[in-house]
Amino acid sequence: MKEALEQELIALKADVLPQFPGGPRNMEAWLFNNLNVPYFDLREDTIVSVYVDFTVEHTGYVTGTKIRYPSSFKQLDKEILAMFSRMPKWKPGFLNGKPVDLNLTIPLNVQLGNSMRKPYNMPTPEVSRLPQYNGGGKALAYFIKSNMKYPKEAKSAGISGAVTVEFLILANGRVDRTATIGNAIGYGLEEEATRIVEKMPKWIPAELDGKKVSSKHQLIIRFELPK
């Protein structure tokens, strides 16, 4: 992404180019940590390339964000635009000693994982602090309840049960490598449990010796037929 961005910047007419706070590496980290990747029901891992046009104004604010070529995932495009609306102020570009508005383009490669992949075979280290859902157990229970869409197939067949979902909580708090474990119930329950977990906002990651680390976690999602 850095090389493509530099090629875009070469064509700009400015004495001093705009800069994200802390430089390109900080920008890459910010983009990775702030993009909420939606859940998609996919059977293959997919990498989506999205080019984002925007303006860094002479004030440093980012405006006029748009997707140059919309992807086939409208919700992903929406989340990318929302992310750019939260972007911090840049150091503006300068021309003839004065700050100026400049148009930039950033290419993003977003990886979308399939929903049926195997649990990530990663040893779980002994951690100093376990991962936590923001707001605690009550907030987690509310999130699951408010986002659950009981599968029509299971509801029609009178099927209920509990699905165990195993996933990674990365060092940046994002949920990754989600998969169900144990005997499958079917009727769409495993798919719905996976969808709920992949939709979760960032967790407070585990810590080891004062440093944030990735860790494996399991969550039981219970499906009870409405009375």
C-alpha cells in the first residue's frame, strides 16, 4: 500500500505533501485497527481491493471521501466511508509556503474470511489478563440478544440448542478466525452463531507481561425458541 500511495503523491503539485500523523506506518496501523469488517457468508477467503478518493484540506481535515470503484460488498464500502469520517487531522500540504487542499487516493486491500474455516491452530499462552468484552458480561449478553436472528429453518422445525464458537481476539481487539466446535446441530444455528461473533466490536485484548497479545477464546451462544 505504501508504494502505491507514494506513486499517487508524486503526481501532486505541492512543495510539501500532506502527511498522516506519525507517517505512513502509523496510517497503515490506524486503517487496520479502525476498519470494522462486516460479516459476509462466504465459502472462500476473499481479498477485496478498494480505492478511496479523499481531500486533505488546508486545515488538515479529511473531506470528500468516496469509493472510486464500488466493490460488490456495499456494507464494506459503507464501513470504509464511516472509517474515513473518523480519521484524525493530517498535516496539510503546502504550495509556495501556504497550506492547500489536495486530493489523494489510498488503495486498501481488505481480507474477508470464509465462515466455515477451521479453528485457528494457535497455542494459547498463559496471559496476565484475560480478554474482556467492553462493558462486561451484561453488555455481551445484550449484544448477542439484540443481534440474534433466529434461523427460520430452526424455528419451523422447533430446534433449539447451544453452539460453541471458538475465535481469536487479536492484540488490537478485533475478532478473527471464527469457527464453531463440537457436534453440529444444523438448521442454520452454527451459521448464525458465527455471524453474531464476527459482527462483534473490538474486545479489550489479553495481556502478557504488560503487552497486548492475541489469544483464543470460546463463547457459548444459546438458541431458545420464543415462547
